[in-house]
Amino acid sequence: MKRIVSVSLGSSSRDHEAEVEWLGERLHIRRIGFDGALDRAIAALRELDGSVDAIGLGGIDVYLYAGSKRYALRDGLRMMEAVRKTPVADGSGLKNTLEREAVTYLAAQGIVDFRGLPVLMVSALDRFGMAAALVEAGARVTFGDFIFALGIDKPVTSLEEFEALAERYLPDACKLPFQFFYPTGKKQDQPPEPKFPHYYAAASLIAGDFHFIRRHMPDELSGKTVMTNTVTQANVEELRSRGAARLITTTPNLGGRSFGTNVIEAALLALLGKRQDEVGPSEYRALVERLQFRPHVVDLATTASAPA
């Protein structure tokens, strides 16, 4: 049995494990949260290195993308560089393949008509593949990176402007502690603090990392579709209580919840027996197709759920 472990800076209250069989291989997948303690997470990575089949880095990004340019986060690199022997994934490979394909699939199957749909992408840097696919599908996307990560009321509505701003600001921003932008540790368990609620209200679909979505979401989400992943059952109920109509998760449902892209990408590396820098988009797409990964759609009004 192959062992895959996600070492996360997120809350330990979200820890989970599951066993699956993919392409005839048994996989034991586990997520361990370190409550925002970077040094403890790095120590755990060094201990796991060489003793498991693949490692995912959760609760943090290593690489952010805008167009064809890649930006490395200082703290993310510290975590990745702690692993010397075992294949390690930050999820960016799947964000640029699986999540692009998810948008294409939802449109092709008539599940979501993105043409002219007002979308709030809370953080496009974290999920540029999804953001670009939404634009290509005809959605009217508001990029919320400046609004929600930096608290600057500056909506961006074109990919070109977004990429230009990223090139201008990201080199310096990537040197800051990751916690400056993203809720880690126990902050993930705290109640949402509504901020700039009119951007949520104006959108029919809210997309992106769930912790970014949840951090500032308003009490009222009536009729909204939320497209994300890494949600627990408690998160599903929280969205339902706010009136959200539908939840779409882009990663497989394992043991009753959606895991993060870093975990799934690490599992794919274990299947392939390769390191992240040895796998390109076409190989990820081919493996995702063999595994028949599809977006998971939950009708929050009726509580029914089924793979799309």
C-alpha cells in the first residue's frame, strides 16, 4: 500500500484520512495540520522524508501563477526544500490542469452556463488555471486578490490587468510571511468576518480556495453556487445555513470530504513514481482522465449529491 501524507499549516481540527484504490493500487491518504506552526511542519516534513511514497504541502502555496509567469513564496519554498528524497507536491500541477478541465466539463455537460455569468474569484493567483478557464468560458470574472488578501478595494475584471498588477507587486509580496495573506492554523476555525459583502452579493458563482471564500463571506449567500474544494461536512452545512444553492468541488470526495489539490497531486505522483518536476500538464490530464475524476455537485437545497 502506498502512503501519502499532507503536511498542512492549517488547523489540526480538519485532519482526515482515507483509503482508496486507484488503477489497482491501494493508497492510504492522510492529512496532518500543524495549526500555523511553520517550524513544526518543517520538522515533520524532514521526519517523513524517505519514509512515505509522496508528500503534499497544505495550507500554503509554493508557487503562484499569473499568465505564463510563476512566482515562488518564501515560506512555501522553505517547506518544499525540507523534503529531499520523497516526491512532494504543492497542488499547482492540478490547479493548472484538473481545475481547468472541471470548468470545461461543467460547461460541456450543461451543468453551469458560464456565458455572461457574474463570478467572484476570491484569489486568482492561487488558482490561475481555474480563473483563466472561467474567462475562456465567457464568465464575467471579478478577481478579488487585492480586495481580500490586501484589503484594498480594487476589483480587477480582466486577465491582462490582473497579470500586469501581479508582475508589479508579487516579487515583493512573496517575501512576506504567508500568514499575511492566508488564514492558517486556528484562524481557519474562527467564524467568518464579513468584508466587502457587495462583491459576494453581485456574483452568481463564488470560486476559489475555500478558506479564502469563508474568511470574509457574508451571512447571506442565497442562491449562490460555490466552486471550491477542501470542504468538510461542517463547511457544507455552513454554506447551506447561509442559503447557498449549490456546491461544486473540483477534487474527488474521499471518505466523506473533498481533499486539497496538494493531497491529490501527491497521490498521483505516487502512482506515477515520479517527482513533480518530471510530470507535465499532458501527463496529469491523461491520468486524471484514466481515473475519471469529475467535479462533485451538491444541491444544498435538497441535500442530494452526486458526481457530475
